[in-house]
Amino acid sequence: HDYDTSWGTLVKDSGAAERARNVKLACEGVWKVFGPNAEGFLARHGGAPSYEELAAGGMICAVRQADLEIQRGEIFVIMGLSGSGKSTLVRCMSRLIEPTAGKVLFEGQDLLAASEREMIELRRHKMGMVFQHFALLPHLTVLGNVAFPLEVQGVPRGARETRALEVIELVGLTGRESYYPRELSGGQQQRVGIARSLAVEPEIWFLDEPFSALDPLIRREMQDEFLRLQNVLRKTIVFITHDFDEAIRLADRIAIMKDGAIIQIGTPEELVIRPATDYVAEFTRDVPRAKVLTARSVMAAAGGIGEVAGSVAATTRIEALAAQVVNADKPFAVIDEDGRPIGYLTRQAILEVLVGTERTE
């Protein structure tokens, strides 16, 4: 997608119709304004007040005209500094917080038009949520915590415990079913939280900085576990983090927020190579390029490639292929998804990325 750099407004392109059929969740012009008669305030200012008008009216704008589309099966990461509005936006998506204006579309259904009862059913059966604080029930075992959402749904005990045991095994906690939360490590508690959210087999999964309270080593292990689960389950995931390294590892696409507005949406590589604003450029400035850039972005044109040492997929990140290319005495062919050569990688191109002198135009 391309986005207007001032408001993050989605600009439709030739592939829009195809993507629209694959959209799981979308936000259209979502605002969340805190203050007296916020709806009336927005209406008096044409639905798009300026920062100055908001301040003069004593309003606090947590989400500002948010437009986005989340595709089925993708990991969509929302990033921003503290207070940027990312958690509020995610809560607006599930109507845990009521948006002041706009639309939230889940498979084409406007959730803002749904009754409270309909929303409760959606959250119980189609939405999974994991937050930074695990919020496990201390008087229940691992099995009891994981089965609890199914108990709320009225699922019979035998069926809910069978399902709970399945997801406990999925997150690697087999053998700890009878443990209480106090008997588990932080990483194990977070696995229980993840298993509990998966027990209802959600269609969309919201995770708000789920690993930020964990030690670095455990956090890395949980990221690995998360990616393993996604490879198995292929959920549609909205993931909040303030850690760009974490976002790089996990995201298919990233939305960067500032002062309640979505500044840019793109793949990690797109954000680094083509930042829409100075803020995005600064936000991504210290990201190791080798972790983000792919073979496609640094390859030379295919013409006159000559003899090669081997081939690499165009989507392979430089970090994964650097040693292989640098230690070879010939370039590597870059091939597309159909196995056709589309360019070549030289040792010099890889070294330029590694030392931070690569071209990014």
C-alpha cells in the first residue's frame, strides 16, 4: 500500500479489489477523542479538527483518523512511542473502547453498528486477546485457566478440557497442567495466557506487548514460539510492540503511529528504504539494515551476470545470506518465486549493507 504521509490515508491502487476480498479487519476514519461531548466536537469541526482546535477545546485525541486494512493470515504490527495511541487503536478494533467516529469492519461487518450482545459473542468466539500483564486466575491451575474461556461459553467440562489440553501441548506446557500460576516462570505464565486466548480458536488475535515484561532471553524464546504457532495456525494477528527488532522478526507489515495518527504502513524493508517522513526515518535509523533488506533490494540487474556461485531467493534477508556471498569468489544469482533469475548479488553489495553504506534510493 501507499499512504498519504500526513494522515496515513490509504491510497487504493490497481490491486485494491483483490486485497479487499482478503481483508479480515479494517479501520476507516477511526477517531478516539476524550473530552466532553467529543462526538459533537468532531461534528462542529467537520470531523477532522486540527491539533490546535483539539487543544483549544480541551480535548485529548488518542486516535486520529486511522485508516488501515489487515489481510487474512498476516501479522500486522502496530508501533509507536508511549502515548502514540497504538493500544487505544487496538482496543477500538474490538470495541473494548468505543471509537468516537469512523468504522471498524470485521469481515465487512461494521462493529460499531453491532449490539453489545453481538460484540460479546464476537469476543467470545472469534477474537483472542493477550496483554502485557498475563491476568491469570491465581486460584485455577494451568488447565483451569486455559479452559476458562470455554467454560464462559458454556462448553461441557469434558470437551473444554480436551480442547485445553490440545492448546497446552501446542504451546509446550504438557506436564504442567496441574501447576498454579505462582509455580510457573514468567515465560511459562505468558504461554498460559497465549494458550487461553487460543482455546476459543479465534479468527483474529490481538496481542498488546505480550513479551515486553519478559527477560531478553525468554522474550526471544517466546518470539520463536510465536512464529512456530503462526506457521501452524495461520491466524490473522494484530501485534503491538515498541521494539523494532521484535517487529522485524514478526511482522508481515508494520504501522507506525505518532500523536494518534498512522504515519506510514509498509513492510519492514519498505519503512527502512522509503520512510514517508523524517519521523519514520529517525524511528528506523538504528535498525541493522542486514536484518531488514532483502536480496531483491540490493541486487544488480540480471544482464551480463556470467558465471555464478549459486542462487538465493529474492525475499531472503541479507543477514541470512551474507556469509555465503562474502565467502564466495563469484556472485550469486537472485531468483524469483518461479525460480527465474532476476538479478545478482556481489560481495561488494553485501559489504556495503553490512558497513552501512548501501544505497537505498
